[in-house]
Amino acid sequence: MSALASSLLAWLLTYLIHSTVLLGVAWLVTQRRRLEPATSDLLWKVALLASLVTGTIQSRLELATPAAVRLPVATLPQTAPLNQPPAPVSDPANPSGQSPATVRDATGGSVSRAPSLPLVVVLLWGAIALGSSLYYVARRLILVGRLADRRLVSDGPLAATLAELQRTTGYRRRVHLTMARTISSPVALGLSEICVPELALSELGAEQQRSMLAHELAHLARRDSLWLAGASLIERCFFFQPLNRLARRELETTAEYLSDEWATRKTGSPVALAKCLATVAEWIQASPLGVPVAGLAERRSLLVSRIARLLDARLPSSPASRRGWAAAAALGVVATIAAAPRVSQGVAAVTTSGTTATPTQRAAEPVVVRQPAARGSSQDTTVVLALIARLKDENAGVRGAAARSLGHLGDPRAVLPLINVLADSDGEVRTAAVEALADLADPRAIGSIAGLLKDPVADVKRNALGALSHFDQAVPTAPVVALLDDPDADVRHEAIDLLVHLHARPAAGAIARLIHDPSPDVRRSVVEALGNLGAQSGAAAITDALSDAHPDVRQAALGALNDLKAPIAEATLVNLMKDPAADVRQRAAELAGERSVIAAIPQLRHLIDDPRGDVREAATQALGHIADPAARQALQAALQSPDPKVRRAAAEALGQDR
């Protein structure tokens, strides 16, 4: 069992090295060159899959790579022969001659009781990988449950359009077209199903419907569902390789671009697909499915670039160019097999109990010297030192990948080398080093990370702010406050969040000045920060936000004023109960009830018939908190509501003593 664990651990470490090389090179090439999606898709798939087999091929061929590493193994215990007493051992600290981790067996031999470190590491990896994979499977089952009520669409215009597309494109496999009301974006499921939302029938024109179905048919033709599921499982099984997540995200991106190209070629209508994307985007409030799927608009962050690409009508590169990149990828895999470092299992000699070794055998047996156990395993030491050495690699992609892996390994020996990398000339490398130091959460890095708050690259500053949020003390607030004036909205948002995390109440005034920031996310963060900091001086700014153009800001302002116990004008509260946003109406109704605003009773009574169920229920409960005959009359009327939740809330409120 121990030998098997050592062998598996050696393979996992080899995989870590090879996958870092292959995925790092794929990232570097796709970042530095403007490649077509088809080429990027090819490179990422080759890097993702080849990493799983290159180490095995090296081991089977027994290649002596230039940087081969052999795992040290614990010496297997040798039992003393029956006709020979145990050899004396001279050790002043242990006069008995016995290792503290061993006991004597019945024959006088030494039997190890120490646990096998490779076995512990492999079991830990297996437990985490299994748990993560089961979580992914559970999320898939939740998706299946959400789509349980979908119905088959066998006739009508959508079915006819899909059949016509299959004929014109030559797609011969049978496709099931289904419709569900629990999704907002069309998705391709498995190898033979396209599921569309009900809104597609009423909100999309005929050309847009055709483009939508062509896009999803492209996902089926490319088997994107299987690729994404496989990439997700690789990401979870080999969680110690953070580049797998990047590979999966890139495969999602290229799948959408290539499906857009396929649909455009088959329908000849890029404008119709662009309009379809814009329309579907309006239906989606958030990513609804929880797992990576091949869908028309699941990645909202890609919509702008996809629409621009469609409207540009730019043709992809020639197949000959892609064949050249395929040959280059194959050569890269061969080079990895031939030259990448390989970790192999060590071998220890064993003698058999009850037999006497010949003088020749005894001379051939290795002399074992017991050394005190160092902190951490020798396997970890080898990997950590190798990755630390790569922090000085001439290639920026390799330096960044090494930094991320060191952060994942969590070895404190990497802290000082990573701090040195914060001065790297490449912004991506600095970002990777900051993320790694955030994972390590070592206080020695605070000052160096804070120094990056003046970095010229916005991503570096944003990651530095996120890294500092891992610490509760000794974080300087002055440079964080200075970033409230940063031109990047994400940086300003992160700076506000960090100041709240640090409970920096003196910064409330500086935060309040951003109440009219161009970014609604920043304005909402300002309001929430002032409420969380308990800054009474910010009540005026929060009150001003009640008239903000964005509903999320108005809703957050109501919550912040309530946290501060600050007054809200009754007329303002009544007007907010007429807000176009349902969430704002609901929050205003709740506050009217909590504050017993009698002037709000007529509007609360009106909200009992609101189109939104949550608003109706909140208004009914609010009336129950107001001790006034008019409120009681409104509750009696609510008993006749067609909404059972309203009737129940009214019945409960009428039974309370007031």
C-alpha cells in the first residue's frame, strides 16, 4: 500500500510540473499573440489533456530526463536473522539502539510504527478531490432538477426552424428540442438536446430564433458540453493546479466564439445573432445554472466582445494556419515528454526475516543512516525549491505559474521569494505573486503588498487590496484611502471594501465623497460601507442616495439608514413605495412597518395588490406593525386577496395584541 501511495504521489508531482509547463505555455502564447478562437481552443485542449499522459509516457519509456527527481523513501525495516543478534547501534541520545518510531517484534527485529507520509498525502488528495467532484455532481443534479419540468417541442415554428437548420447544415444526429420556464438563456444539454426559455417564443423574431438554434446546434456539433464537463472534473480532481481553472474558463470562451462563427456561416446572418444575444442578455439577472454549460449567454462578460465580433464580420484564419499550430502543439507535447522534469518513486532494499544474508548480500545492502525529520516532507521540499527557482525564470508566464503554485502549496518558505517577485517587471507576474501571498497570509508580506497600491497596473492594485483583506491588523489605511480617487472603478470598489474590513471609521468622510461616483457598484458600496461603519456623519450622503438613478443603490441606502437609525422623511418613504424597482418597494414597505409610519397606510394598502409577491407580503406584514384602525381595516380587506401568503400574513397580523 505504501509503495502504491509513493508511486501515485510521484505521478501527481510529475503532473503538477508538466501541467504547469504546458498550461503556462498555452497561456503565454494566447496572451502574447492575437490568435483565432479555433487556435486557442486547440492549444488549451492539448495542454489540458496532454498533462495527464506525458508523465505516464515518461515513466513507461523510462526516460532519463535532464532534471529527473527521485522521491526519498523511508527505509523498509530489516528484521534480524534468527541465528544472529541485532547489531549494536551507537547513539548517545538513544542508548537502547531503537528509533523512537519503532518497537521490537517477537524475533527481536525492528518494526516501523511511523505512518507513511506519501500515503497520508495521497489519501488527503483523494478525499479533497472526491469531495470537490461530488459537489460538482450535486450541482449538475440541481441543474437537472431545475429543468425537470421542461417539455418537448415537437411541432410549431421553433421545431420547424431546427429541422430546416439540420437539413441545410448536414447535421444528421437526432436533436431533442425542449422548452423550460426556469432558465433565461438557451443551453445545449449533453449530445442531443437544446433547451430554450419560454421567452424565446414570444420575444425573439424568426431570424433571431434561427440564429439562436444555430448557435446551440454548434455546441452539440462541437460536443462542448462534454468538454466543459471533463474540464470541470479535471479542475476539481487536480485542484492543486490553479491553471486548470484558467483552462476551463478559456474553453468556455472559445466555445462561445466558435459557436458564433459556426452559426454565422450556416445562417449567413451575424446581425440577427448579435440582436439575439442582446435580447437574451436582458432576460438574465445572474448566471442561473451554477455549473459551466454550453449556453448562448451564460457568460455575460463576453457579450460585448461577441456582439462586436459579429458586427465586424471578421472571418477566422485559414485551416492551414490551424494545422500549423496543431503541429506546433504536438511538438510541444513531445518536447515535454523528452525534457520536462519527472518525479519517480525511490526504492529501498529489504532482507527477509528468519534467514541469514550471505557476506556478499550484506556487503551489497545499503547502509541506512537515520536523520532527524525536517519540517515538511522531502517531497514538498523538492517541489517548493523547484518552484522557487522558477520565480527567476526568463519567461514571465513560467514565473507567474510558479508563483500561483507556491501560493497553493502554502509553504512558508516561499514567502520571502514571493515578496521579491513583487518587484517583477511584468504586471501579470506581480499579480500572481500578490495572489500567492494572499493565500499564504503571512504578516511579513503586509508592507510589501501595501507598496503595490501605487502600482501603475490596475489589476495589480486590485489584487493587492484583496490580499490585504486577509489581514486584520498592521495594514496601513492611508494608501488605501488614496485609492478612493483611482480612475479604475474596480479599484475604488476594492478600496472601500478593504476600509470596511479594517473598520476604518476615520475614512468615512473620504468614502462619503464618492456618493456620486460614475459607477453604480461604487455608489452602492459607499452606501453599504457608511452603514457598516456606523458613520452618522454619512447619513446626509446616504439620504441623497435615496434618489439615485440605480435601484440597487436606492435599496442599499434604505438599509444603511435603517442600520444607522437615521430619520427618513415620511413623504420620501411613501414615494419609495411607488418605486419602479420591486426590491426598493419591498424594502420601503418593511421600513414603513418597522417605523409605524401611519402616513404610509394608503400606499401599503395599494401594495397589497402589487404585481410582485414579495412586495405584497411585505406590505401586509408592515400593516400588521402599525397600530392604527386604518391599518386594521386594510388587513381585513387583505383577507380577500387571491394571494394565499397575503391572506395568511393578514390573518396572523389581525390576531396580534396591539
